Amino acid sequence: DEAMEACKDDDAQDLPGYKKHPKLLEADVNSLRPTQLVLGFIEVAEKVEKIKSAKNLKKYLKKRPVRIVVGPNNDLYMIDHHHLVSAAISAGVQKVYVQKEADFSDMKENKFWEKMIEEKWVYLLDENGEGPHPPERLPRSVQELKDDVFRSVAWAVREKDGFEDVGIPLSEFAWANYF
């Protein structure tokens, strides 16, 4: 069983291993690499319950595509929805929908990380708010990320309309650092 099915769409041919959907691609959750060191575990637990109770899981996941960047070696880096992917893995979901934001697969590793930092698509502070750490410290899986309790606080405040989700990757960490 292939982890991901080959893609036939011309627009996505540069992303080997994808199954094409209208405007979205489907990817194995274990192929997605994090661009942050921490998660809010309380948010992950809440998302696990939402995934498990979803009446239409496919529709639920399609409404929440994981934004990715293709990096060196065609590795797929998440720039958003790390909590969703962690929850999906914990709930036993094998695939999620992804949306390609950029393809930096032709870049050398150091230039790739410079570009990711420039675009603010990487968060290199640890669970104690210390850093930035070098990108080499990023784990291969969201399951290896540490708990940042203040990230959970930021999520809880946003859920109660304490601030607006502006759709900018990693922006909730600014609130976590504030708290």
C-alpha cells in the first residue's frame, strides 16, 4: 500500500505522491513535517474529539486544508494546522487535505530555511519561550512536538472571541508569548 497515490493533474505533477482533489491535494499525515517546536496539547485534545465526532470527516477536513511548502528533497512542511494534523494522527486518520503555498524544492537546505524564516513560516521558540533555535532542532513529526501551555491559553482565549483568527500562519504564538 502506497503512503500516497500518484497525482495525474498537471498543476500538481511536481508533488509526487499526491492524490488530486479540486483545488486541494490529499497527503499522508506522516509525510508532513512541522515548522514549529511546540503545540498546545489542550487544543489538540479538543480537535481529536471533533474529528472523532465529525458526522462527515471528509467534509470537516476539506474545510481545514493544511497549508504546506515543498522543501528540499520534496519534503512537505506544514505552515499551518499543526494541531489538526497531530489530532488526526491521534484519532487514527491517515490522510488530510493540503494546499500548496510554495515550492522551494530546488533550494539548498540553508537557503530554504532562510526563506521560511523570511516568510515567517517557521516558529523556532521552545516550550519555555526560549530561542530562536536552529531549524535542525525541528522534529520530523508533529507527534514529537512539546506542549506549550501558553499556546493552549491563546487558543482558549481565541475560542471565546478574545481575539480574531487572522489566518496568518503561526500568529497565535504572538498571543501565547503575550500571555
